[in-house]
Amino acid sequence: MQRAQQKGRSEIDKNPVPFFVCHYTPEKARRSYIEGAWRDQQERSRFRLEFITQHDREEPSVAKSYVYSEQRYREMVEPIRNLLIGYWWARDRIPFRPFNECVQLIQSRNASLDQDFATFPWLRPKSLSLGEVSLCLKHREAWVRVAQGDSEYGIVAEDDIIFTERSLPYLSQLLTALPQDADYVDMAGGCGLTPRVGNKRINGFFYEMQPPRDRTTCAIIVRRSFVRQLIELAPPLCLHPDWTLTWAFTQLRSKVYWVEPTVFGHGSMMQRYRSSLAPERDGLAAVSAAKVNPITAEPEAGVGK
């Protein structure tokens, strides 16, 4: 732990860590809020704030970059569907069992992809909206900038991020204590998901997630070497960023951690901002009313003890 802390501290002291914000240009109030909150933060000199304004949804290149393919959607969802269903089931039905056990139980059903589409409407094939395509491209722009930068780590956030008075001092502290094998660190939370029994706690704040998945892409720490692998992998433009990253984790065998307590708030989740997107973070918020047992695919009043 001490070596990891020393390494993280020297990295911060040498070069400001890039802090990229995926920003939709018309949302001027969001940018104004972030800039104002940034000025009030201690330790802001340890970071370099940059807004990614390319790839707004109105740009013709955004629409041209994406063609919906149900076959590609099926191919990408297939290796992550049990993981997605298992985490949802754990969240809403089995609060006292490790995520990994819940995912394994879901896997043991041997359900087909079409059976899962019938049982879980939020999993069914759907095309991306222009807003989702735009957000995907902004994240990919952030990947390139991290990969080409001189810092071992980068921060990638979305413009609905909410600061506390000590967000950047806390983030600075976390960077000194990063697990040495961390590829991806989720630090804003979302989808009602929090670490639980079975998630190994490291250096006080980091919970190792097995199987690896993100919560949302509101605010993350990424290792430069991981982002370079991600760029080389070249995920098809098919799923929204949350699921795309979860798919990539399975391909790259990534080490993923969640931070608790979180560093930032997620404005769309907190109802501070109204999101025009409809990714998993919205779908999962609604499925708790579905009352379906994913093992039997039958309606239920509630399961799990």
C-alpha cells in the first residue's frame, strides 16, 4: 500500500492529472456550474480541467458515424447479459449475497438470449439516440486524450457531475492510494448500486468488483495503459457508454473498483438535471417494479433472504 501511495503522489506532483468533462455545448448552465465549483476547490492545481465539446448531437458527423445493427447488438449483449441481470437481481431482490454469487445463479439458468429479451424488456435490442451516440463519441475522444497524454491516469466525467466542497481534495487523496492494478475506478456511483459483502476493500476506499462492471460513466479514473488497450480493442459503436465499458471489461479482463463514499454526485440521478438520454441507468431504475424472478421468469412478490 505504501509503494502505491508513493507512486500515486509522485504522479500527481509531476504533472497535473487531466480532468476531461464530456460536455454538450448548449448546456451552458452546466458548464458555468462546473467552472464555478472548480474555482472554489482546494487542490485544483493538481488537475487540468478540459471540456470535450466535439461531437455534439447536431453535428452531421455524429449521425453518419452510427448505423443500427441488431446482430451487432446481440453479439455485444450476449457476453454481458447475465452480469447485467445478476447485478440488478442482487440490487433489488438479494441484498445480502455477493454480486458474484448472484451473477453465477443467473448464469446457471442457461436461458437463451431471446428468453432474456422476453423476460427483461430493458435488455431488448434498441438503437442509440443521437444524444447517446454523441456521448459515446465524446467518451472516445476522452480516451484518445488520456492515451496520448503524459499522465498515467486520467479523469473522465460527464457534465451532470455535482461537486462537494471537498471533491478535489478527496480525489487527490484517492490518487495517492489507488490499488496498483486498478484499470478503472467508478467514483460517482449510480443505478442504486453500492459495494457489499464479497467485494474486497483495498486501501480504505476501493472495492474490487467481481465480475467487473461500472455503475455509470458520470465520473471515473482510468489508467492510461487500460485506455490504450480500449482504443486498440475498438468497441463497435452499438451500446451506450455504460454497457460498452462493461463489455470491454469482459474482453480485456480489467480490474474495476468502485469508490465509497463517492467523490461526486450524479446530477441526473439526483434529479438536479433532467437527462435526455435513456441508458441502463434509467432502465434499471424502473425494473424494480417488474417483480419478475429472473431464475424462473415468473411474476413474483419478492424473493431472496
